[in-house]
Amino acid sequence: MTTTDQQPLGSPFSATTTAGDVMEGLDLRGRTALVTGGYSGLGLETTRGLAAAGARVIVPARRPDTARTVLRDVEGCEVIAMDLADLGSVHAAAEQISDRCDRLDILMAVAGVMATPERRVGPGWESQLATNHFGHFTLTSELYPLLAAADGARVVVNSSAGHVLTDIRWHDPHFRTGYDKWLAYGQAKTANALFAVHLDTLGRDDGVRAFALHPGKIITGLQREMSLQEQMDRGWVDEHGNVIGAGFKTPSQGAATGLWAATSPLLDSLGGLYLEDCDVARVSTPDQPMDDGGVRDYAIAPDAAARLWELSVAATGTTPITR
């Protein structure tokens, strides 16, 4: 994958496309999917879309009882306890999934945290990088044999336009020298994009293709650690919490790009790309505003993706995926 591959394909869908639009007429019976965060916000819309098309959907959940309550009417859905910020929990969940499944056709990394207060997890890792990246990195690596056993598996990772805030802070990825919640979020989202790039490089010979995406601006539980006043100051919501910001999507519209990435035949021979609005995104320049869309070149750079992969293997102790 090179930056020249980051060109729109002419998808029939758009920014206003809903999850239902993408999934209309699709038959996923016999397929197994996994959706992290699959019981709230975009994840819930994703779970519903996959299940409605007949897929068996596994939902690892930090709050499994809540997840089971939310998903009680969704047929073909299974909940497994897992906390992305606790790698012991991730390993245990991966073991349970491996015991229950002989293959995994779709892995959707939807769960995440945003702009949280400074927290340390594991051996002192910055929590947004640990949760958004290290947790998904470990889960995907542990489940890789199931992905390789499928006939053309896809891994879809939710990044964000927030990646434009910063490249990987190679000199200080865990903010030892001072914390900034938005730079920490931006770094984690850049990590999500780079993860997809190198996973695709390693997995393509096994038929495992990976994509990262920006789902769009959506008010969901992702903003739970932001005060109402902060969201009002940014012009996102009014004093009652109603969405007033320009260009915001509904949760169903926000889930559409991920579902398109997981199922579209237009992507059958592609991978390692960054998507938005149900199409491949263009490369953006450093002076372009975040809301103009696109992906920064540093978030799709193969050398940086390989470097982050090595850093992640060393940090997590996860069994490496080899070509």
C-alpha cells in the first residue's frame, strides 16, 4: 500500500449512508464476526447490522451484564467479558473465543476512549494508547489463527479524524513529560491507522485484509468523559445535550463505513487503506483542517507502521504475527 492507493473508488454510498443501506440484501449466514464495543453507540449499530444479515456476532464487553441486557433481543449474539485496558483480560477472552470458534471472518475494533483524564494502566502505560491500541493489537494478534483460517477475513479498526492532532510521539508515547488528553487521543487514533497498515502487510498472504476508518462526527458514549460545558464550548451540543454541530452523523450513519469496510466487494483485492464516508479517503495536507477529511501521510506510512508494530510486540509480549 502506498499513498497513491489512497484514492476514492467511486463507492455508491456517501456520508449520509446508514448501516441499513450498506447491509441491505447481504447474507452473512455462516460467518462469524467479533465487535469490540458492540453494545453501545457505533458498536451496537454494527452488531445489529451484522446480526440482521445472519452473522454470528461475538461481543467482548467490559460490562458483560449490561451488554447482555442491551443485546437480549439480538439473535445470534454472544457476550464475553473483556477489558481492553487489562491485557490479562484480553488474553482470557481470546482463549474463550478460540475455544468456541474455528474461524473468524470479521473483526471490528470499534471500542475506544476519548480525551480522558490522565490514567495509567498496566506497567504505567498511558490509558488511551493502551485501551485503543494495545488492547486491540493484543486481541487481534491472539485471534490471528482464526482470521487466517477464514476465507478472506477482514479486520476493521475505528480510527478518527483526531489522528491529525499528532503523529506517534516516539520520544514519549506515554506522556511521561506532561499529559495532554487531546494529543493522547490523537496519538491513539494514529496508532489505530498504522496498526491496520502493518496488519494488512503481514496478513494479506493468508487472505487477511485490514482497514482503518474515520466514522464521522457522532455524539455517543465516546464523549462520556467530557463535560456538557466542554461539548457546548466546542459547538457540538446545546445546553440540553441536543446535537447542534454541523456535519454530525447519526449512530447508524457512523456505523456505515465500518460495515462497508467489512463487507464491500469493492475492497476484495485491497487493504491497508484509511476509509471515510463509505469510500477510500484521500491523503490530506498538513494545513488542511480536521473537518475537511482525509488522512495524514504519517498515519499510513509503512515504515512507521512496522516501527509501531515492533514497539507494540515488545510492550505487550504478544506472540508476533509473521509472514
